[in-house]
Amino acid sequence: MINLDFRKKMADSWFAYLQNQICKEFENIEKSKRKFFKREWKKKIKKEGGGVSYLLSNGNIFEKVGVNKSTVSGTFKKKFRSKILGAKDGKYWASGISVVAHMRNPKIPAIHFNTRFIVTSKEWFGGGMDVTPSFIDRKEKLFVHNSLKKVCVKNKKNYLKYKEWCDQYFFLPHRNESRGIGGIFFDYESKNWGQNFKFVRDLGFSFINISKELIKRKKKFKWNKKDKEKQLIKRGRYVEFNLLYDRGTKFGLNTGGNVDSILMSLPPHAKWK
């Protein structure tokens, strides 16, 4: 088996490549003067790494989309170690990519994707993709789930397990409702690094293709102020989940990540009744 340093380098390089591909594809979709703004950041201790964030705001298609990639290392705070697999001594290394796209047209759903490779005394891949529409569309839901199922079947992964995990994870217990229509969520994939790395790459390409298709289907749909209000209320649920329950947010804040990049997932506007 290839050594750990090489596995880290491969994962880090893949996430950087995928970030560039997503930004290129999304700028092509946007077709406006709006481009991604790049921001680099470093942890306070420079040798512990940092990240690169790309943000596109106020576009014709994307009201706000953030594409974050980071590679960081260090030592977890003692109170946080028990929440991370294999982190008894607190040492960690992590690399990953996270994308959240909030659309201008309320008929197009918000889209979230992330994948990561984490090393403590253990090592594993995790991530997933889910979709949050403001309007019910059964054909859209079927398309998303069938597309993700194909990726799982191709890579001999348990789609139903990942789907159920996603449904349980992206749930707002204080409101007793799901954040969106789900997708897949997985974590602690550690048995076969090569197969898992291929699955993560395939999922990255699938995310791009699924996003393009969802936007293509509805980018010309007409909408009004009432539709926008419904979207803003749904975005409120998005904010609640990310601030109260999201593990990625908690991980970033507990590892000295850049706060602006961590909170880039929040929508530009939201409402509560």
C-alpha cells in the first residue's frame, strides 16, 4: 500500500483540482461578468496549513456560491478530541473541499457538496451531496437520487445506507423537519484507500454534472416576489442547521479555520416568520 504521505498528497491535489474544475464550470453556467473572487488564508501557526476560498456573488444564476478547499493540521483541543475518531492524542491532518450554491431563481434548489480525507491515529474519507429545494418537484428528486445511486453502485458502495444517513443527518430536530430532499452522506470510509479515493473522485465529477442539469432544467423558469419569500424562509432553515448542527462548521471552528470561509455556506439573505 502506498505510504501515508503520498496518500495525503494525492488527496490534497485532487481537492485542489476539483475546486478549479467546479469554479470553471460554474462560471460557464453563470455567463455574466461575475467571476469568482479568490481569498487565501493561513492558520496562525503557518506550518499547520490553511486554505483557498472562491466566492461568486450576485450573479444571474448564483446569488451566492462558495467553493472552499483547505488542508490543515495541528492538535485538537482536549474537549473536542472525544468527538473525533482516533484523536486520543489530539493530532490530526485534514484536507477537503466544500461547496454551497444558493440560487437567484427560487425555483432552482440550493446545492451542497463536500468530501474530505482525515488522518488522526486512524484515516478515512467522508462527505456527501444533498439538495434543498424551496418547491416540491418529484422528478427533480428522482433525478438527484438516481444519479447518486449510480455513483454508489459503480463503486460498490451502499447507496441505501448513505441515503438514510443523509436523511438522518440533515434533519432539524427542533422543527421536526428535513432540511431538503436529501442525497447521500458517508463517513469513516477506511477499508480500501484506493477504492475510496476513486469513489470520492467519481462523486466530485457527478456533483458537477448533477448541478449543471438541475440549473439547466429551471434557469428559465419565471418567478415572483411570493416565490422569493418562500425561498428566503427555506434559507432560514439552512442557516439554523449550519449554525446548530453542521459537523463541518464545528470542525472548522475547532481547528483554527478561517471564520469567513467556514460561514461562507450561509445564504446572502434569509427570513424567519
